[in-house]
Amino acid sequence: MKETLRHSVGAAGRSPRTCPDETLHFTDCTVSPPKKYTLPPGVTISMTTYQTITNPAIYPDPYAFNPDRWLTRDADQLARLDRYLTVFSGGARACLGMWLAQAEITLTLAKLWRVWGAQGDRRAGDVGAMKLFGTTARDVRMAADYFIPIPWRGTKGVRVLLESF
């Protein structure tokens, strides 16, 4: 589920923030050794989720769909991955629908995989298998940022073929 969320940016636009009265201290942990910054009061800062989730220093091979990256037993590594999974924003401004969205994704994936297995992974009770149809990596990459991510012109998005047994 987390890898699916990482690949589906809801809002790609920047979220500027200004702290008018206090000095901010920031440590960039994506570089080695970590680099520290001090920002004076009144400086506007912002980030975009897309740049975070496609940063190879955080997520190696960031454009690959790799759910195994979330199955590590290393608690520090998992906490680091979770920290930078900012698709719902974070803190006081986190999306109010975050928990509902995660519950819906979990239920949908459970039902989908319970009935339709993956090609080459047939299990008892599967009525068929799913496989990608006419979908390339380009079809799921962001081409433009109009606050929401815009796909490449002419893409048909992700298409799945359901083959019954």
C-alpha cells in the first residue's frame, strides 16, 4: 500500500510556509554526513512531494515500483522511509482524509488480490490473473505540475487485463 501511495501524488504543487518570528534549524539527512542549515525569521520555505518521493537518496531507484522496500526489518530504515512519505502532507496540515484513504486502499487491495491473483502466482480460489496491458513507466510519470500532477498527453494511464482461468 505504501509503495502505491508513493507513486500516486495527490498534490504536486509546493506548500510554502513562513515562520515570521523564530529561527528555524534544519538537518538534511539525505546526504552523508548530514548537513545543517539555519534559516532566519521571515524566510519562506517550501517543498514538493514529487521531489521528495523521487529522490534517489531517500528511495533508491525511485521510479521503480518496489513494494519490498517497505518490508525491511531495519526499524531505522523503515522510519526513514515513512518520514519522507509525504503524499498526505504532514503535521497540523496533513490531509483529513488520510486514514479513510488508507482504509479504502487496504480493503480494495485485499478484495482484488483475494479474487484476482497475479500472473504466475495462482492460488486456490483465484478466478483469474491480472497483468499490465499497454502500460509503460511513462504512463504513470508526472509530465507537468498544475498543482495536481498532469500525465503525458495521450497517455491512457494504467490498464490491467483480467484473464480468467
